[in-house]
Amino acid sequence: MSTREKIQEEVEVAEKESNLNEIVLYNDDVNTFDHVINSLIFACEHTPEQAEQCSIIVHYKGKCTVKTGEFNELKPRCSMLLEAGLSAEII
């Protein structure tokens, strides 16, 4: 394997990853920590620890990426968060 082939492989992998979208969850003054945690566990299949960490980040930073993937996979998950009364969007 030449150096040129190895560099081309790395570039192709980077291009595939760039097609991923993110669900970003935003802070609000309405929902409780417990509600946000339970919603993330249900909609994004987070562990309780992941959901708690995301809720703390959202609280202190104002937003947090809670799920990364292809748009078609994220759309129903984001809809579940919105139906639960949370502020989220796919970017």
C-alpha cells in the first residue's frame, strides 16, 4: 500500500462522516430536569447517565448535541422531543 492510497482512504472516511446531522436540545425555563432526562432516555435511547449529563450541559451552556446520525434516523427522535415539550432542532 503506497502513501497515496492511505491518504485517499482517510479522505473518503472524513467525507462520509460529514453527512451526519445532529439533534440540538435547547434550554428552557419550563421543563424539569427529570422530564428532560426521561425524554432523552425515551427518544434518544440514552442511558440515565448520558441523559443527566446532557440535561446539565443544556442547563449551563444553553444547548447540547444529544444525538448524531442520518437525518431520517433523527427526524422521529426530534419529533418525540418536541412532542414532549422540549426545544430541539436537527442541524
